[in-house]
Amino acid sequence: MKKIIGFLLVMFLCVFDVYSETDLYVIGPGDLLSISVWKEEGLQKEVLVKPDGYITFPLVGDIKAGGIDTKMLTKMIVDKLNSYIPNPNVTVSVLQSTSNRVYVIGQVNKPGQFVTSQYMDVLQALTLAGGLTPYADSDNIKILRRTNKTKEIFEFDYDDVVSGDEIEMNIMLKAGDTVVVP
């Protein structure tokens, strides 16, 4: 009984950690946003994030939305509107997420680009790609990640993760990650 309770506690903590405040959705190019200012009919608009990450909003002009979360964008818009409207009540929401793309290439049954509306881990991405082919080198899978100025490579051993030995290798993917299955 103690083992079951311990297992459930660990699972709860893992789920809680995955959806922590530090992992807020990051807006990206192609996302469709809804921005509205309460009691201001002319300031309710759906905007598409341009490839350079900018959006255009009345009285605010062009503002960088790509690379930040909705809370930060809301604060930036409020700061810009303060000179026109006292204490504006701004709401920013993501209507459609298209920037959260991951790529799976190599020895999988359906390689390609996958657009998701939620965060996913490596096993989930491999599942979307139809699983590994019989020729896949399952213990040498790599995840390639580019950030602003750095490139990272994460190792993934399919057999060790599935057996539960190296579950920490099953990292959460970020937009733009590429899973390479040799």
C-alpha cells in the first residue's frame, strides 16, 4: 500500500512540475491572438503574429509578441495604452496555436512536422510519427534544440525510457525541436 501511495505521489509531483508557472505558453509566429480592452469597442481585435514575431494593435503600433507569454504581452500593451486610457483592462488570449511545431525525421513510419496545441514529450512525438521502423537505432535517438544563440543535443535511449530505467530522458519538447531517429 505504501508503494502505491508513493507512486501516486511521484506521478502527481511530475504532472504538477510539467505545468508549472515557469512553463507558460510562449507565443510564436503564426499564432492567432485575441486582444481586447474592456469597455473600448474599437480595441477588440484578432491579430496574427507575423514571421518576425511582431503584431500590430491600435494605439500601440507594432509590438514584439513572439518569444514571450500572454501575461508579459498583456503588461506591455497596458504600459503602451496607459498614455491614452487610464488603467486599461487588457485581455490577451491565444485563439489558435500554430507555432508549437516539432519535427521527427529518420527511421519512423511517418516522418514530418507536427503542430500541437499542447506540450509533448519525446515518446508522444514518436507516437505521432507512427513509431519506430524495424531498422531504427533506438538507443541513439537525438533531440536537436536551437535557442537564441546556442544549440543543444539531448540523447534519448528508447529502450531505457520505455523500460522505466531512464525516464528523465523523455524530456518535454519545445517549439522547433527536431527528433532524429537514425
